[in-house]
Amino acid sequence: MKEKEFNIVVEQTSQRIYRFVFKNLKSDADTKDVVQETYIKFWTKKDDLEKEKVTAWLFTTAYRTMIDFIRKRKPQFNIDEEVVAEYTDTRVDTTNMVHQYLDLLSPVFKSTILLRDIEGYNYAEIGNILNLSESQVKVYLFRARKKLKSIIELNEI
């Protein structure tokens, strides 16, 4: 892949990858770091990749880089019902509430919902990005939606 082709791919995918990572990290600086690291990895592998699989490879790499970033920077904790109850006091519009509820999901559940419902990827593409089988993607999407529904119901009472 030549430099011109590389630049075209970056131009075509950078906004989508940025949105995907930003919805998980919620920080512009952290998101830019992860996206930049993703494109650095892409530059080093650009000659080894098949052109039709570049987008899936970029999303997979961005996802893995983001997970590594989260593990290094953020403490791990379990969400309990007290944390969920904190969101009931917040009066924000529906979109912000849904994003707050999405933050309560595990990274793989959140990523599955974002890739399917927001970015519009099919099950096979999501499987390639998250390194899951198509059936796993369907199961995770079902469980994520079910968990999201229960979170919303808890907060609507």
C-alpha cells in the first residue's frame, strides 16, 4: 500500500473510529491517543493487509488498543445498584441518558451495541472487529440489550 492509498483509508475511516472510541472513553485527549496509536500500528502493517479487510482490521485494532488503554489507566470496579440509582436523580435528555446507561455495560456489550445500532455494522463485521463468532455477537447483542433494558427500567421507577 502506497502512502497515497494509506492517506485515503485514514481519511475514510478516521471519523468513524474516533466516534467509536470516544463513545467508550468520553475523553477527547484519550480518544485521540488511542486513534493515533491505532494508525501507527496500521502504518507498520499496511503492506501486510488485504485492502478489503482494512476497515475491519482498523476497528479491531482500535478496540484492542482502547481496552489496553482502559486496563492501564482506569481502575476496575463492579457496578452495583447504588451506582445505577445515582442516575435517577439526573434529569437529562433521552440521548444523554442512554449514553450514561451504556457506560454501565461491560466494554464488549457496549461495543457490540455501538457497532450494531449506531455504526450499522452487520454481525459478521462486528465479529471480525471484536474477534467473536457471529453467534457470539448475536448472543452478546441480545444480552447487552436485555441488560440495558433492565438498567433503564430500574431508573424509570
